[in-house]
Amino acid sequence: MKNPQHELIEQYLDGALPPEARASFEGQLAADPELAGALRLYEVARAAVEMQSLLDRREALYRRGRQKLHWRKWWWKLLDRLEIIFFKQYADGASRIRLGFLAGIGLGGVILLFLFIYPDLINPKAAPRPKPLAVPKEKAIIAFNTYFKRYDLRNTLGANDFDSLYLQARAQYEAADCATALPNLAALVADPQFEYRAMAALLQGNCLLEQGNAPAAIEAFQLVPPKAKGPYQQARWYLALAYLKLEDTEAATAVLREIAAVANHPHQEDAAKILGIE
């Protein structure tokens, strides 16, 4: 929760202060070592956020490049295999198309197409198996117990506004002291202007779910907005687990299908396993 001095620091760093106010603030910095130290901490925190953003972008580009290279390698291998299959190589280096082989493949393709259009010719009673509409209710609790793990804070940034209550709540959460952390997290979530409200709501829901209060956990997870990106993805995963805890398989399935459809979601594979998607 910000105070006027912190807001003044932010305006100074953003270059939003008028010339007179900026000169006055710089005079305060020269006379107040504590204020100057707070300014330096702000600068370090901002630099850390920017560095994390750059690292995330670099990691995304690296993964995208590896994926393209992976598929290109398989494409090259496929072309090599097709050349071996469809072309006959001679000792003098010449090659000719295997016309008989191609004719056989073409005939087989026509037969398969005919059977695809008229499947009743082979099995009149055959019918496609419908996909399940929801996770089986008898597997809901099993899935929850298998996949629920406390959210790991080690790879996330802390607050950069020197909010002692938030830092205290994070420390209590990391120490697995949810009973003490919950009142502090509730106070932070109640402040709509708090900069890290999304993360506080995620931790609050996590603690409530760990304590067995799934309905209250669902309310907390639903407070995390989509614009929060990383916290939002985690909140959707824990929301699905909370529905599984309540054996509300229809709601859990809807959220799990949403997660399974997001290529870069950290829990995409887990969601697919619960749904039985191969």
C-alpha cells in the first residue's frame, strides 16, 4: 500500500514531476539519506523487473527457435525417406521413379478413400466413441491429490514498493505458515489499488485450498485478472484443482480444456493427462 513519498519517487523516476517539484525533491534527496536509499531500491527493483522481462523474451525466442529447428530436421529426414522409397538409385548415380510402387500406393489410397466415405461396408454397426464431457467423478479426488502442490515462489519477483505487509505474507507462505499468512493476504487482496493484488490473491487461494476450503479458494483464484499473465495461468490451474476437490467435474473439465489448449501454459501437459488426451 503506497504512501505519498513512494508515489513521489515513482513520479520522479518516470520524469512526471514539474521542474520546481523535481528540484525540490532532489534537494530532499541530498538532505535525506533514507529517502535517497529508497530511491536507489526503487531503481534496482525496476531494473530487476526489466531484466526479468528481457530474460523471458530471450527464453521464448530460444524455445521458438529450437522448435522450428526440430520440425525442420524431421522435414529433412522425411524428404530423405521419400526419396529412398519413391526413387530407385543406380550404381552410376542416376535415379528413376518407381512407377509400380506409386501405382500401388495410388490404388491403396483410392480404396481407403472409398472405405472412409462408405464405412458401413466393413462394419455396419461401427460408431465413433464420443469424447467424455467431463472428468469422471470417481477420479476427481485422485487427480487433486496427485497434482496439487504448493505454488513455488522461488522464481517470482517480490514487490518493488517496499510493502512490508506483502513481504511478510510472502515469507509466511514460503515457510508453509498459511494460518498466519492468510489474514495478511486477505488485507492485501481487499485493496484494489495494491500493485501485487493478483499474486496476493493467488497465494490466498493456494493457502485456502491447502487448508481444505475449496469454495473460498475458488473465489480468490477468480480475482486474478487475465492481464496478470503468469499469476493468471497459475490461478486457472489451481481453480481447476479446486473444482476437482469439490468433485465438480463439469466445471473442472471446462477449465482443464482451456489450459490444455494453451501451448505455452506451464500445466498444459498435466491438464491433458487428467482429461485423458493423448
